[in-house]
Amino acid sequence: MKTLAPTILLLLFTVISSAQQRPLLTDDAETVESGSSSISFGTDYLNNAKFPLSGLKGNLTRFADIRMRSAFGSNFELQIEGAVQNFLNIKTRGTSRVPLSFTGSSTNDWDDFIMSAKVRLFNESKSAPAVALKLGYQMPNSDQSKGIGTNQINVFSKLIVQKKFGDVVEGTSKANIYGNLGLGIMNSPLGNFSQNDVVLYGIAGIFRMSKRVNLATEINGRMNTRSGAAPVGTESVGQYRLGFQLKAARFRFDSAAIFGTTSNSPRSGITFGVTYFSPKLFK
């Protein structure tokens, strides 16, 4: 049943869904327009990815990273995001804190999918930014014995602020700046009745270079709030991304370079994907 859950959820959300601002991870304050639909597919390749719980390090490929949003009203939406499969080409093995159940120099597993709800609290005005609130949880779809996921339920909340600048051309501003600040409550995989409260952060910018091309950049991650070492599996991680979006008819192609910002983050990587925008399904 664990492996079927992501597939069932994806099928339920495909009919009326809208993708996030790929290739970025930071949430914007906008909600899906009623009646419209879009869906994003992408692939990430991360060099020197680290998994402290299993002690594995290697090159990680996140295949079919799907991001979808479904509108319920003019300012409320549900979201689902995650990769259909993670593939790790193992380079080094450290001490594993959990029993592992694979052989060879590679392993693969489901991603721990994230489901969330976002509500836009205030619309943007000439002098004030848009403000939204996002609440969600990470499902335990992974199998910790595969060495990639932690198989834990984690919950989070984020406050989102967004402001656009410059003249609007075909619905796109010259600069779209937005940021996230929130709290994540992460279960400790090795500790009974133990958790780690981490700060979630992100600041992003999308800048119009032409009618079809946008520059996209961000820094995004989580920060351990404990004075000492974080419980294994809840360490500080972060990424800096720099890339572009290319619009073509009802498609938007994207790609970005990825650079880790903490000792437990992947050293570098690349992501690329595509978003399809359909006409309105209903009025």
C-alpha cells in the first residue's frame, strides 16, 4: 500500500492542477486561478548527496519530480509534490544507524511526498505585498532500509510574502520577489518521543529578461535550532539555485544550476523540467 499511495494521489490531482514556479523551491503567495490547469515534471541530478541516517554518499537522481496545485476557491489551494523515484549511485558508505536491505553500489526508492494547503491572506497592492500562509506535512512513503529516505511524518507551516515590481507585460512583471519563513517539526528517526524544530527559509526572485525568457534565482533550506548537533536525519540543509524559464506557447521549459550551502547538502547539481498550461477547464 505504501508504494501505491503516491500514484493514487497523483491521479486524483492531475485533472485540475497547477505547477509551482520551477525550477525554484521557494513558495510564492499566488494561488491557482479557478478553472485553469497546469502540471510540472522535472529531473534533478545532485552530486555528492549525503544521507546521515544510512551513512551513504553519492550521486542522486530525482526522477519525475512532480509539482501540482489544485484550486478550491479564489484564494485557497491544495498542493502535492515529490519525485516518483530517487536513484542513488553510491560513492562512499559510512556507518548506518538503521538496517539496510539492498545490495550492490546503487539503491532506489520513492520520495517522501509532501501534501499541503495554501491560503492567500492579503492581495498585493501598490504599496503592500501579497501575504499567504502554507500548512503541510511530509508523508512517510520511503523505506529507510533503502538508505535514501527517513520514513517519517514531518509537519510544517510557512508565512509567504511576495511583491512584484515594474510594468506588467503579458501578465509578467519585471521583477517578482518573494520569501518564506516558517517552522518545521521533524520527528527524530532514532529517538522515541523526540523531535527537532527547524526554521524553514527561502528568498527568491524571477526577473523578466524578454517576453519569453525569465531569470530565476533563490536560496532555500532549513536550519537546525538546537544549540548542539541536530538529531540524525534532521540536520540543516540548503541550496542556492540560478537558472532560467523559457516560455513557448502553452509550455514553460526551465533549468537551473544547484549549489549546496551547508555541510550536509549536496555539493552541486542541475535541474531541468517543463510545465504545461492548459486552457481553463471551467468558469
